[in-house]
Amino acid sequence: MTVLPTVDRPWGALVAAYFVIIGLPSGLALVAWWLARRHRAGAVFDRYASWLSFAVLNLVGLLLVVDLGRPSRFFLMLTRFDNLSSPIAVGAKLIAVKTGLLLVAIWAVERHRRLAAAATGSTIVTTGGAGGPTRLGDAAEPVVRGLLLAASFALALYPAAVLSRTWSSPLAQTSGAALLFLSTALLLGAAAAGLLVAAAPARFGLAALTAPVRSLLLVLLAGHAVALLFQALGMRGDPRLDAAVADLTVGAHAWAWWAGVVAVGIAAPAAVLLAAPRSRVALAAAALTTAAGAGTVRYLLFAVGG
Amino acid sequence: MTRLGMLIDLNTCIGCHACSVACKAEFDVPLGAFRDTVHYVEDGTYPQVTRHFIPVLCNQCTDAPCLNACPTGAITRLDDGPVVIEEGDCNLNRFCMSACPYDAIYIDDDKGAAQKCTFCAHRTANGQEPACVTACPTGCRVFGDLDDPDSAIARKAAANPTTVWKPEAGTSPNVLYIDPRNALPLIAVNGVQVDTGADLAGQ
């Protein structure tokens, strides 16, 4: 029998980058929410997380526009509502909604800061602006925050819905794909938090988050490893999945799996965080390798088996 | 309710590509792309070898993945069944191409839109048959209303065992095949395939 070459994928490097990067703003929002609920310095982090999420969301929007063969018609993704069964249609609208909500949240935080700075006479506000009066009102702000969290959670999962509808990403059709997109989004967010906490000067007031972010990274890495294990255990019996497993373990993507995901993405950061629990350099290194590993998992879910 | 479909008898296809050429001419399909083509699949081990000719086109699925995937609503279904693309609403996001298990959609750079077989909707609206059906020298393609028990396609489908390409995709194709040698699964190996070896070097 002649086995013919497979056709080129309709989606290339830009869309792969999109599916990797889109996890970051979702993870950042969820991690910022968790830190803000448990630590006073979390409110400071929330400000940076909001700005970074806003920048990344604009970047992924730009990626999509550049990738389109007809960028002048990008607006149709946002203005057409006649096919809401399309995950991309829902995702594009979610990104637009989240960007708008982030703008409102950032406006509120910056206003808090200005008011707090005016009250204290200081140019550095280490509370992130929390606690002051806001024009949004006490009732509206939790609503915006809640919608932001909901949109972030949805955007963390949505790549699984998109890719599960394609023939080119069979791994995304597995039972654990959505969980892996969520865990990698959280890891990307926690890794960004780790880098911010490790790199920010002391006067920014983020140093108090070193231990919480370290703990969060360790817990998320453990959960991620378990999710990967059960994903692997669940991939048996389907010829396409068997081929994908072979590709990952001994085939063309084996280096990305063993080196990128297992060694760099899980083992290395866990070892560094456990060996040097108080070191900010170790936290930064662990955050970098965690982000690399999480990004690699998302890329493999997109690329393997097509 | 009319449900247009096509029945392809693999017993009588001779792989002449008259269908492909007629389709290319009808729609000015660009070089390297096809709305309708013929896969050549070799089977067996020497000296017990054979070659199958398998015409493939958009399956005009009842549960069309492309239609469900399109985020701009550019892909719609005509009243009599065929799935078509409204060029003006297509922004080339290519989700339809990723969702289609049959590689039946391509990008036409000149038109700035994704394109696919429409069962020659402009011809069938005037009572004509699709160009590929008219061009086929062996009459291996039968076109008509699958829901009309008196139509030629319905009668032939009732008289012969039929199958579809990639039934596991769950798309309920409206292109049926008479495939006594079970050749269709051979082009399903490793997903969607195209025979790039058919291109000559230009010497």
C-alpha cells in the first residue's frame, strides 16, 4: 500500500503561538485573584497582572489579525453572531469582552492609586490601590472582577474546544485536554508572577509574595504532573492517539516532550524550588523553566498527530 | 424535502481525471488546488498488487464540521443540501479547513476566500447536473435527490451496498460510494492525504 504524504496544516506558526500565549492572561488573572484574596501584597501584584494581561491580549489579537489571509475582515469575528456553535467565534468575542473588562479594572485600580497617593503624599503606593474609594462603586467593582474571572476561566479552556474540532490536533480531542489547557494557563500565570516577584525592586512591595508564589508553583506543578499522567494513561486504543504517543515518546517530538516538558518544565523547577526555598534567583529560574514547559505542552497539544 | 447527493461507483472509475478537469474549468480553480480530484491508491505486495481510483470531493455532510466551525457565518447550507461559502463573509481564518476531515476546502488567493465544491449549485439551479457528472466518460457518478425513491441515485443506492468516506468522522456524508474492494479506508491512513508525487518535474 502506498502511504501518501499528509496535506499541510491550515494553521501555522502564528496560530501555534496564539494557542500558547492565550493561556498567559487567563492564568495571570486567576493567579492574581488567588493571591489578592490571601495576601495583602496581592493587590499590588493585581495591578501589574492587569496591565500585563491587557498587553498580552492585545498581542494575541494582533497575532490573529496578522495570521488572517483577509485581516480587513477580522471584525466579522466580533460582529457576526449567527454561528455561536463555533468556538472561535465565542473565543474572539470573549477576548474582546475580557479586554474591555480589563480596561475598566485597570482604570479603577489606577484611580485608587492616585487617590491613595494623594492621601499619603507618596509617589509609591504599595497597596495596589485597594481600599480607596472608586467611581465604579463598591457594588460594580466585584461584578467587573467576577466577569473578568469568568472570562479568564473560559479563555483558559477554550483552546481545547477549538482544537478538538480539527483533524490536525488529535491530542486536543482527549479527555484530559481541557484540564491540561487549564493547568498550563495557571502555570504560565504563576510563572509570570514568579518572575515579577523575583525581578521587582523591593520598593514595589512584591517581596512578600515570594513564599506564596513559590508554594503555588509547587502545587500547580504537582497537579500538572498528575494531569499529564492521567492524560497519558487515557490515550490507548485509538490508532491516531497511539501514533501521537509514539511521536511524543520516541518520534519527532520526543525531544520536546522529554526535555521540554518533563525535564525543563516539571523536574527542574520543582527541584530548584525545593532546593532553594528562599532564593529569588531560584524562583526566577523556576518560573522561566515552568513557563517553557507549560508553553511546550500547549504547543504539543496543538502540533502532535496532525 | 430535496437532499442532493452523489453516488460514485468505484467499479467503473478509470482514473481519467475528466471530472477534475471539468471542475477546474467550471470554477477556474487555481493551480495546486482541487474541488474534485481522484486519489490513486496502490494496494498489496508484488506480484499481488492493484491500484484503486477514488474520486473525492466535498461530501456535503449532513453534519458538516466546516459549517459548525465557521466563526463568521460565511458557510451556509442551501435548501436542497449543498454547503456553500459566501465569499464576502469569509475572513480566511481557516477553521473550516482544520475542521474538515476530507481536505475539501482550499484558499483561492484571487477571490480572497476559502472555496469548495458546491455540487455546481449554479448549474443544478438551472436543472443541469454538476460538471464532474457530465464529464465522466464511464458514468461512474450518479447525481440527484437521495430522498426521492424514484430518482436514479436513490434506486442505485437501494440496489447496491454503499458506504461513505471516513464514517468514523460522524459527518453523515451525502456522497456515497459503491466500494466492493474496500478501497476507501486506504486513503484514510494517517489522516487527510494528497498525492504530491503526481506532479511532474516539468521536463
